[in-house]
Amino acid sequence: MSMMISITCDGCDLTEDTSTSFEAGTNEIEAQLDEGWVHTSHSDYCPDCVKNGLAD
């Protein structure tokens, strides 16, 4: 069984959707996202915002 995950960039509001299993941990979920996303304890940033220096 799987679930949909949506992650929204805190810099530009871009949202990316992916699916993963209910048993997946944080590392498995992050591996499903496009390379370049940055996650901190309180924010998420897409590759473009990371490139533009908006990530913490």
C-alpha cells in the first residue's frame, strides 16, 4: 500500500508530489524527491531556491 506525499518549497511555494509506502522512513521519502531539494528542521527548499541562496 502506498501514500501520496506533497512537499512545498518555503522559498517559492513550488509543490512536488510523489508516492511511497506507508512503512517508508524519512530517508526513503527524501530519495523519492528530485535531487537538489534541501530539508532543514523547519523548512524545505527546491533546487532553484537553493541555487539562488534562499535555503537556510
